[in-house]
Amino acid sequence: MSDTDRGILSTFDRRGRGVRAGMSFVHVLLFGGLVVAGLGPILWLGKAAVTSTQDTITQPIALWPHGIDWANLTQAWFEVHIDQYFLNTVVIAVGSWLFSLALATTAGYGLSVLRPRYAGILNGAVLATLFVPSVVLLVPLYLTIVHPPVGQSLLNNYLAVWLPAAANAFNILLVKRFFDNLPREVFEAARTDGAGPIRLFWSIVLPMSRPILGVVSVFAIIASLKDYLWPMLVLPDPAVQPLGVRLPAIQSQVELDVFLAALAISTIIPIVLFLAFQRVFLRSAGLGGAVKG
Amino acid sequence: MKRTPLTWYRGGGLSNLLFLTPMIIVFAVFSWSPIVRSFVMSFQKTNLITTSWVGLDNFENVLTDPLLGTAVVNTLYFAVLALIFGFPVPLLLAVLMSEVKRGKGVYSALAYLPVVIPPVVAVLLWKFFYDASPTGVFNTMLGWVGIAPQPWLQSSASAMPSLVIEATWAAAGGSIIIYLAALLSVPPELYDAAEVDGASVWRKVWHVTLPQLRGVVFIMLILQVIATAQVFLEPFLFTGGGPNNATVTVLMLIYRYAFQNSLGGNYGEATALSVMLAIVLAVLSFAYFRVTERWSST
Amino acid sequence: MTSRKRAIVAGFTALGVIASLAACSTGGSASGKTELRVATFPPGADAAAYDAFATQEAQFEKLNPNIDVIGVEYEWTGPTFAVQLAGGSLPDVFTVPFTDAKTLLENGQLMDVTKEVTDLGYADKFNPIILDAVTDGDGNIFGFPRQAYAMGLQYNRELFEQAGLDPDSPPTTWDEVREAAKAISEKTGKAGYAQMTMNNTGGWQLTAGTVAHGGRTQVDNGDGTYTSTINNPGTVADLEFLQALRWEDNSMGSNFLLDWGSINQEFAAGNIGMYTSGSDLYTALVRDFSLAPEVYGLTVIPTEGEDAGTLGGGDIAVVSPAVDDTVKAASVKWIDWYYMQKLLNKDAAIADAKALTEQDQAIGTPVLPVLDRATYDESLTWIEPYVNVPRDQMSGFFDGIFDQTPVGEPKGKTQEVYALLDSVVQAVLTDENADIPALLTQADKDAQALLDGE
């Protein structure tokens, strides 16, 4: 008798003509609204990337009144050296991803599976950092980078971006929670078969954790691509800066059409990743809320 | 059993350390000690070479900064506007999306796309859209419906709302997805029960959907306030704090104290302000959770 | 599973390689040469500038085979100099604007080069007012003033023509500027006049406008303290001028959040008729902002009022205090060769000019002499054949500049006061009902608090 697959509207509701019309309207509204508002600006950027400056300024909404200007893209790539900044962005993102993953999995494993006596304290200390707003870290972390406890300044060194990115309590807690929910019998079985902790980690736990690894990867990579203030502060040398940091700095020296092409190029990685791994993205977005709840 | 180094080793102590040491070191250097250091530095004055204790001087200087009042008001303004624009719209869209039979995936992807775009790109793009001349993108579109060109970022009255609109666009997708997940986990039996009582669509929403969402909504609310209290990127890249300090936020002030002066920043005052902000947010969160605890069902 | 393992191992190895490469600093000099890191150009300068630099670098290295010069992109801007210094990323030789040099001097953050300057023999040739900016109380010299400029009125000759104005007769009074701005905005739809307003440039230009209207924004009490005099008739006149153009004539366009880079970009793109900025701007406009040379015009900033003058500024070549004696000696050699010799020595001037012309870099941009007037005039004759900037388009400036009184930038908390004044200018340009006296009174209060504090 009860509809398992229902929301506010029951199957019965949906049969009504008023509701059907209403739902079609909703579809139109959603589709139109989301396409225009969500996709619109991005599509515009794609169009503008191959439009000449004059056209963009005088007729911003028109579609290529004087033809497509592919030169913008090559100019951006070669003359403005977007290729170099693009590469920097990729290197930084990959580094952040690997460091974050490595740290989150080893820490989660230690806290969840191995659980030495001091795990409780560590867990609490990590949890506590979640409640500290990131603003508090800004200045002292910067000074730590300039004067690290060992060695010289880490300015212009990618470690200055990778290591703080890895110190992410949220990722660790996500992974730990996931590991907590793994069936302990599998571990017991592996242990009785003689697997040591490292073997257990590598060959049993990690392969079982693909979903959470995907989620943490998405978080890490997106966080890296979104970062602005921190890389701007610790990577003052333009040669090592990622796109996000470089683009605002060169805006006044680059022609508008080339600049828009550069902006468009810098959206390629995130959009491609998103389209390719949509489900992982959306799951991690939803998970963000569920875990916080 | 006596705990000796040998028993520790045999108990797997070494591999425990192996797995936990990276975390301990990284957190110690890049998380825990900076947090502690922040509190310490707020009582000091440093130029990177010599450091001295100055007691409450930094706090005093910050509190007497004429720009602080402006920054606080602006930050609150941003937070309130962000709540007004950024709260109901994603919720409504999520409710609508949860009800469509087909296309949830496409709609979710469309909604989430702006979230994926790096904020710097979004801001620079919207900065162009906000061109105040009559041929600016938005002004052109307003012209189609007969509205006069707006100053957008060029007037203190409209600068902050312009920032909030872009910020909402960029963040709405994330909220939509979270609400959608929550909506889809509402037990259908509740709706069945409501219908038995003769509830219309609106009453179902009011009496079933919204109460079920209460937990998620409360969390999202406080998270959004905490995030908007630390807004930096939008004012920095859109207007640099102008026009006439209309978009200077607390984080921008902290940035100015620490990093704006090419001759050396005032790190003590910057950390003092950060600490004060953190305390305010902590108190706010604490009070919030106490209040909502009384309202929540669980 | 195995391939996944391999992928992860590969990933970690790659990471290790990247990390070690990244951690490995570009320090170690090879083959026993002294490595000298020198500032070159701001980020965004075009390739030709670097090519010209490479030529000069080669020339210098030929004369000094023990020195290996490494050019470093450089821009005097926040984030902080102190951190770059602490972090070791400051070039060994770099430039500092006059306004900041005094503070660095007082903080002991510049290398004493008195001996080197005296040894080079031209310590007495410097314009004493300019040398004062780099001398401490005991007469020790800490840098080489390398370039000075005065404020000028930049204008777009093409827009002038389109508006029916004569590009060879630019405005000479503020009223004429207003009329020209009105004509340009009416006939071409572009902003007739524009003003910088952000990132301390608003305060900078407001100070320039104040001085040009006969006022001063700060008084040096001579005993180490300063009094803020922002609320003075000159500043009021300048702000009222801006207010009139913005709200009565509507000749300033619709974009008012402009800093040095964005106003130059707008000008180079043909969207601005006139604005005030440094007289040496031409070089940057052409090199970094792709300005078409034939469009450029420069004249003196109109001066009105008893005490009126033109705001001057400049920068100094200094040596990082963190270097050892060998590098210090090499630094001074470089500064002397690259910055100074072309002002003193005919052959050096010609060699420099040749290297620059090959790459179409600007020669002959209007500057104020850092050395005495006679030397300056003489150096101009040496490079006469190489001058490639359209000096006849700048006749207004050349004809008028030496009749104007140069005024130095205020010395007390210069950048902080400029930052304060940014919002005053922004207020006047974005709020129709801006109350100028009230804004200035408040600014004085805030500025005095800054000047009195720490």
C-alpha cells in the first residue's frame, strides 16, 4: 500500500492534472533556471574565449559577430605562458592529492585499525582543529613557512602548499569513520593468516576503501584548485605560481580577449574532472553535509 | 604484563608509529603549533628578526582602529545578505529537484557546476559582467527589460550586494546537493501518514519536509555564517575593499595588517584580530548549539 | 590490484622526485663565479625587454668575467619586503621607491655603500635633494638614486582628434582640462578624464593634485614629527574638480576602481582621454601595456596657486643587506654599470642605447635628472640619435617641466596615508553626496593618529 519511491508527492498526487501541469512547469523552471544561471556564465566564457576584444566589449551577448578568434587561445598559451602556470597548477594539485591521501589513509588506519593507546588523544587533537577557523592559522603558518623549524625558508617551494593541505582534519576523520565501519572479521582473518599491519593496510584495507579514497581525492584536488590566498602568499615567484594566483596579477597587462581565453583554459581541468567523475563529486558533496550532520 | 620496549615492539608499536608519525609531525608543524603560536603572537610585536612582548597593546590598537567598526559591519552585512539570498533559493531548488521523477542527475550536475569552477575564475568573470558602463554584460541584459544601467561594484550601496550575488551563485550548488541528499532520505511513510490525515501538498511540505530537514538546515546555517565571517577572496579581487571601504571585511583587515605593507607587516595585530574573530565565532557556535538543541527533536 | 599498487608507488616516487626538486633551491653557484641576482622587470614585461636585458647582461659579463648575472623578475609591492628579505628571495640588487627608502634606512635594512659611491667618484654629482632620500643622519649613503620623475598629464592624441581638439595644444589649466574632458566624453563616449583610486595610488594622485593646486598634505615639523594637513584649499580644490567632472559633466566614464595597472590598461586600450601619472610612464605603457606610440601625448600637470608644484618621485638602486662582501662589490659594479654609467659616460650611454634600440625598447622617456642639470643635458645629446620615443608628442612636458617646482612626496607614513586617502577619492567619485570638508577632516584625524602612533 505504501509507496516506497515517493517524496512529497504520492503516485496518486501525480496523476492529477493540476499536479502534472505543475510538475512540467517545475521541469521547465529548473531546467531553464539551472541552465541559464548555472551553465550560462560558463558557456559565455567559452564563447568569449574565442571572441575578439572589440566584439566582447561592444556586443557582449552576441555570438561572434566578426568571426571566431582562435588566436586568443594560442596567444594565451604561448605568449602569456599560460602553459607554464597550467603545469604548475597540475603539479600542485597532484602533490596535494597524493600528500592528502597518504596522510589521511595512514592516519585513519592508525587511529581506526591499529588503535594504540594514545589514539584517543590524537583523535581528540585532530578533531579539535576542526573547530578552529582557518583564519587563526594564516599568519603563524606563514611565518612557519618563512622560518621552518628545520632548514631554510620554504617560500616558493611547493611543500609549503602540499604539507598544510595534508594537515586536513576533515579528511582524516572521514577516512577513520569509513575504516571504523569496515568489517573487523576480514582483518581478523587476514591477521590469522599472518598478515602484518603494513600488509593489512596495503592489501586489505586500501582496496576495500575505494569509495572513501575517491571522496578524499575529490576534496583534496578541488581544495587545491580553489586555493588563492595561501599560494599567493607562499609562492611569490611568478614562475611557480598556479593559474589561480597568476591570473589576477597579469590582468592589467593582458588584452581582454586573451585574458578571457586564459580564464577559460583554467576551467578545463575542474570541468573535465567533474564530468568524468560526476558521481564521486556529487557523493562527496552530499557526504560533506551528512558527516557534518 | 610488564611493558618493556620488547613488548612494545612485539605489540606492533613500531608499525603504529610508522603509520601515525607522518600525521603527528605534519599536524604538529602545520596545525597545532601555529594555532598555539597565534595566541602567543597576539601578545607580541615582531619584525621577523626581533620579537618583544607588548601585553594587550595589539588588542588595543586593533580595537581602536577606525576601520575595525566598518569591517565588522561589512562582514555582518555580507553574512546577512548571504543568508537572505543564499539560504531559501538552494532549499527551494532542492525541494523541486527531489520531486522530479527523471533528470535528477542532470539537474544535480548543472547545479553543481558553478561550485567546481575555481573561485578566482568566477570572480574575474563576474567582475567583467559587472562592468558599470551601459555595454557591460549585466547592464546590457537589464537594458533588454528597460532597466537603467546599474553601478554594481562602483557604488558603495551596490558593491556588497553584487559580491553576495556572485558568492551565492558559486556556492548554491553545494547546498543544493546536501539538501537533496537530506530530502531523499525523508522516510516516505511520514508522507503517507500525512496524506491519511488529508494534508495538501503545501501542508505536507510544512509539516513533514521542513521538520525533517531541520537538523541539516541548522547545521548549514551555522556553517554558512562561519564561512561568510571569513570572506576574503570576493572583496579582495572584486573591489580591493572599496568603494570607500564599503567592502572591507574582517579578513581583509587581517590581511592588510599582515601583508599589505611592503616594509613589513604587523603580525601581532593581525593575529590579535584573528584570535578575536575566532573567539567570537566560537562563542556564537556554542550559543547556537545550545539554542538549537532545545528546538531539535533529536 | 597490482596495477593500482604500481600506480601508487609510481605516484609516491614522482612525488618524491618533485619534492626533492622543489626543495632543492636554485642556490649553488657553479665554477667559482660570483653569482649576482639582479632585479629586472615587473612580471608581464614583454620578451623584447628581456632580450635587451640579455644583451646588456652579456656585455657586463664580458667586462667582468668573474660575475655571473642572473636576472630576477621583480616588482616593489606587497607581500612584504621584510619577508622576502627573511626568506632569501630578494635579489641582491633591486630598486626601492624614494618614499620607502627612508624607512628602510631607519630600520637598518639597506646596505651602506658610502665608500663605494665615493670611490666611484660621482657622489657630488647627484642632485642634493634626491641624494638626501638615501642618506642617513650621519651622511652615509645607502643607495644610488637611479631615476626620478615628475607628475605629468598623460593624454590620448587620437581621442583628442576625434573630439575635435588639437593634440599639439594640450590643456594648460584645470579649466581647460575640464573642457577637454567634456568634449572627449561627449564626442567619443569614452572617459575624458580618469583618476587612480586603489592600492595607495588614489592617495598618491590626490597628493599630486593637491600640490598642483598649491596645497600640501603634510608638514614636516623638522623634529621627526609630522603634521597632517590634508584638509587644505589645494586638496579641496582638487576634489571639487573631480566631483564636478564626475557628477556635473559625467566625463569620467563609469569605472572608478582603478589602480596603476588598470588605469594604464584602460588608457592603452583607448578608453581614457587624460589622467595624471609619472612622466616616465611611456616606457611601461609601451612595453607592458601594448600602447601604440603614436597615440601618446604628455604635458605638464596644470599648476594653479601660489605654492603649486609638481609631485616628484623616483627610485633607488640598492644592495640587499644580506649579502657578503664579494657579492656587495659585484652588486656595486653592476649598479654602476647598468644604472649609472649611461648618465655619466658617453660610451656607456651609447652602448646602452644601442642595446635597447635593437629590441625596440624606449629611449628618451621624460625623466627628472638625478644628477645635476648640466650632466643631464649633456647625456641627452649623446643619445640623441637613438631616441625613439616620440618626444615631439611630449613637447608640452619638455617645454614646461623646468619651470615647475618639484615637490617631494610626504615623508611621514607615506603609504599608509595614501591608503587612507584612497577611500576619500573613491567616496568623491562614487557618492554623489560626498561631503568633502567632512571627509577631509576625518582623514586628517586618522592620518594624524597614524603619524603620532608608533
